[in-house]
Amino acid sequence: MHFNTLAVAATLAATVSAHTRVYSIWVNGVDQGDGRSTYIRSPPSNSPVKDLSSADLVCNVNGGTPGSAFVTAAAGDTLTFEWYHDNRGDDIIDGSHKGPIITYIAPYTETNGASAIWTKIDEEGLSGSTWAVDNLKSNNGKKDVKIPSTLAAGKYLIRTEIIALHEADAAFNVNSARGAQFYPSCAQLEVTGSGTATPDENFDFNTGYTYSDPGVVYNLYAGSTTYTIPGPEVWTGSGSGSGSGSATTTAKASSAVATSAATSAATSVASVATSAVSSATQVATSAPTTLVTSTKAASPTSAATSTSAAAAQTSSSGSTGAAALYQQCGGRGFTGPTTCATGTCKQWNEWYFQCVSA
Ligand SMILES: [Cu+2]
């Protein structure tokens, strides 16, 4: 019993070690103060969400618990989300946790936001060899997002997320010990001004992010210089609220397009039933090709490569006594193999060692 307790404690330490949360929001450079559990719907820990079917993917654990306050800002203002690891101003997030930062907005709701209500307003992925997370760390945890200048006044939920890709070469639904790590954070925002545009992408995270998305299952260590950010295109700011036109303006690669189109259709026909949306999504998988006016190149080759690499790794793990490429090979509380069948064991931090290419 004593031994088990220690093992559990070590595992918890490992789980909590390298993660991140949002501390506050700044408006045009002015700190709005500690927003945790006031205007931010803060989760109880800094752990990631990995299950794409979980409602926690949207506004994290406790995302359906309304906060006691709102941040007030005008359309066109710059919001700065300030992240932290354990304490404000620390190392923010471990350097291994590379990936994009994406921000969405939705009409204010006291629910957990798990429905087709979201519109993307900002995204930053990979530029050269620099990830959004690299820039976040070098900017002391701060990420700027501009509120669209045309946005109609009113109350909103604004959701920003980091997707950490250090274990994303495997899909979570194939290997639950691995998978992309999502760090979503929802804040309560009251927008002022004379804008009239209503965000209309009607994006649903639980159907719009999928394990076949090249931005969700991605090999961070393959030396790729391209990355396809998941979700719809960034909103143009011209939405009328009718939903018309969103399918073309938000068109992106493959599943995101189909989901967006299907979701809009389902929404306009009836109030959103989850089953209706998911069946519509499947029908629309053979999406009209006219919708695919993507301005971003999908990378089917790298997607296929990383998927097969993940499959190979899954089938080879556990039987050889050595960790496969990109698997964990050490760290506090880790009890698996500490040698690498391929590559060398790199120490990212005290808690996480990983087999990487030599
Ligand atoms: Cu972490």
C-alpha cells in the first residue's frame, strides 16, 4: 500500500510538472488583474485535455462553471493572454511542449460551450522553425490577440488554447498514454463599440477536431517546416449572423471544411442535436469540392507518414524492452524502459525523457 501511494504521488508529480494555464488578460497593455476563477473559468489543475470527444476539450475542466466577472474591452482592442506554469512569471511551459496557439470566440453562455457556437479569430502555428509556444516563452508567457474591429457589442466567451505536440505522433484514441495535449482556457468578455458583425463559423470542437486532422496527429520530430493549424480559417469579420457564406469563407482542408459546412446546415435546419451534427458530419465527408477553396496547403504526405509511424510504434512498444522512437524513456516516477530501440534518450526536463533521433 505504501509503495502504491508513492507510485501514485510520483505519477501525479510527473503529470503536473510541465503544464500551463492562463493567469490574466491585458487590454491594450493594461493588466486586468488575476483573472483566475473570476473572469477566467479556471480548471483545477494545469493538466491537458487529450480526448477529442470530451466536453472538457472546449473550456477545460469546470468550463461550465460561470466566473464572477467579465473583462471589458472595445472591438479592435488588443487582448494579451498571460500564461503561467506554477507561478506567474516562471518558465510558462516546458520547452518540449511545442505547438500552435489558437483563439476562438462564441456568444456568452453559462454552459460549458460544447456545441456549434465557435468562431476562430486568431491563430499562430509554425514559422520557419519557430512555434507559437517558442514565441510565448520568449515573451514571458504573453500572447496578443486582436478583437475584430467589426465585432458586435455584447457578452462573449473567448477561448484560447495551446496544443502541445511533443507526443502527438500517436493519436490519443490509439494510445491513450500519448496524443496531442490541449490546454484550452475560456474567459468571459464584454465587448463594447459600434460593430455589427456576428461571428458565424458555428464550429464545434468535439466534431471539428478529429484524429485524422494533420494538425492533431503530427510528428514534431520529423523535421517538417510546415504545420496545418486545426479548425476553420480565421474569421474575416464580416459575418452577418445568418450563417450564409461561412462555408466558403472558412473553407480549409478536408475534415474542417466538411464539419463546418455540416454544422452550419444542421444549425439552420433545427436546433442543434448532437446526433444530428455528427451524422451530418459523416454525410458531408464527401464534401462538395466547390467548398474547398483552402488557402492553406494540407500535407497528406506528412500526415500519412506520421500516422504509420505512430502505428508502428504502438505495435512495437512493450515487447522489446526498449522504448521506441519518440516514446518516453525516463523521468521521475517513470517505470518503463529507459533505453531506446532507436535514437537516443533525451532529457527534456526532470520528469520527461524521450527517445529522439540522434
Ligand atoms: Cu505538460
